[in-house]
Amino acid sequence: NETLALIIIFHFSQEGAGGLWDSVKKGAVVIGSGILFLAAFGNSLTWHLQRFWGASGDFWQTLWTKVYLAFEGHDAALFFVGTMLAPTLVFWVLNAFLLLVDTTGKPSFITRYRIQEDKNTPVDPVKLKQAVKTVLFNQVFISGPMVVVVYLLVSWTGDPCGPELPTFHRGLIELAIFSILEEVLFYYSHRLFHHPSLYKHFHKQHHEWTAPIGVVSIYAHPLEHVISNMLPVVIGPVIMGSHITTTSVWYCLALVSTTISHCGYHLPFLPSPEFHDFHHLRFNQCYGVFGVLDRLHGTDAKFRQTKQYERHTLLTSLTPLTQSIPETPKKCQ
Ligand SMILES: [Zn+2]
Ligand SMILES: [Zn+2]
């Protein structure tokens, strides 16, 4: 079997199938250095994290106890507030701000970071109204019922609303597992929705926006919202039997991250939205969340030859990347 695997790998390296062999080598180097780093500094890293958590842990536990007692054992209500109302509120507070920027074109401090510079200035009000309507529909009639189903599943296998908070480590490990599950499930389901026979019926709607804005993150056909948006995110906490606080934090993170991916502005000190923005621009590139599977399958090959790819980093200065890495080679001014 090992020989067979070697032959297959050799075959791929000969074929150069999307640079798979290159990916495997790079992956091995990254994982190898990761293991070496953890072996060397793992103990002191754990110690520092534990100390940080020890100092603030009491604060969070006290806060949780107050919330827990306030609900007097009404676990279903507590679950609904934590995993539906709170994440939805976070989503709308962030998107209300972004919508204000998109519709007014102000403040220029934000709009100067626009990725597709000539687009959405200002955003089409008819298209926007349609998007907001669909988003509200998906949240009320899809996300709401799905959260109830998740509650039934999780409370069947465990106690998601227990009085004691999970440890810092437990929370961190669970978030890492959730992220891996999301990357895998989102990548493949998303690619499936790009199959011509499915695309025209379902996913085309989400791609009406070639220059996306924040709310467009959950502007999708209901079936796509269930399979591609909700399932990859809710599956982790169900499998892990997570505490409601971990689940709530995860849902909020997922909504904030997808909003940033779609917002159309590459802002300083925030995760780069270039990857998914490019997916909306070019359709057949960059299907995943983190890009790991795109690298492996070569579905980022064209992206990696673009200016957008050069700009796909954490912006740590106030100069917009469209200025520091302009479209055409910089001329002497
Ligand atoms: Zn999208
Ligand atoms: Zn797509």
C-alpha cells in the first residue's frame, strides 16, 4: 500500500496536477515546524495561557453564573438567546454600520479601503432591499428552526447549559475543531453548488453580487443556506456536545468572519477579505474559508497570480493596499 501511495504521489508530481506534490511538501514543512515549535515551547505556552485564564476566569464564571441564575432553569430560552438572538444581534450591529457606509459612501476613512474601487458607489437600493429581505427570511425561517433542532440534539446527548463554564483549553480546542470542520464542509458543499446543474437553481443567487457587501454573506437560496452556511458551522458543537457559551462565541465568530469576507473593504488590522471577494469576482477560484483546501486542490492557482493575492495579507498600516500594491506597475509621479 505504501508503494502504491508513493506511485500515486510520484504520478501527481509528474503530472503536476495543480501543484499537489508542491502542496504536500509545503504542508509537511509547515506541520513539521509546528510540531518542533510546540515540542520546544509547548509547556511554557500552556503555562502562560493557563495563567491568563486563571486571572480572568473568575470574572467570566461570575458573569455566567449571573446569566445562568437569571434564567431559572429555562434552558431552552437560554439556548435560544445565546445561540440565536445574540449572534443575530452581533450580525446586525456590524452590518448596520457597514450598510451606513455602503449607502452614504461615508466616512471616506472606510471607503478608501474598498477592494473593487469602482463598485457599489453607492450601492443599488433595489438590489439591496431584495438582499436584506432574503437575509431576514433566512434568519427567521431557516436559522431559527435549525437552532431549535441543534438544541434538541445537543440536550439529548449532554447538558449544554450547565452552571460551570468549560476550561479555556477546552474552549480553544473546540474552536479549532469547529474551524477544521467548517473548512472541509464549506469547501466541498460550496464546490458542489458550483456544479452547473445545481448552480443555476441555487447558488447563482448568491453570486448576483460580483462585488459583495456585508449582508450578502447570508443572501442565498434557502437550500444553500441550510447546506453551505448553517451545517458546516452548527455541526461542530453538536458533535462535541459543546457548552452553550462556546457555541455562542463560535456562531458570533462565524457571522463576523463571513461578514468581513463579504464586506468589500480591506481594512487595517482585520482579516483579509481578498480571498472570498475574488471568488465573487471570478466564480471558479477560492471556494474555501481559510484556503487550505483550495491550495491542496489547486483551485487558487489563478488567484495566486493576481494583485489580489499579493494584497491578501493582514494590513498593518493605514495605507490602502490598492495604493501600496496598485493594479498597474507604479509609475514615477
Ligand atoms: Zn460569498
Ligand atoms: Zn460560490
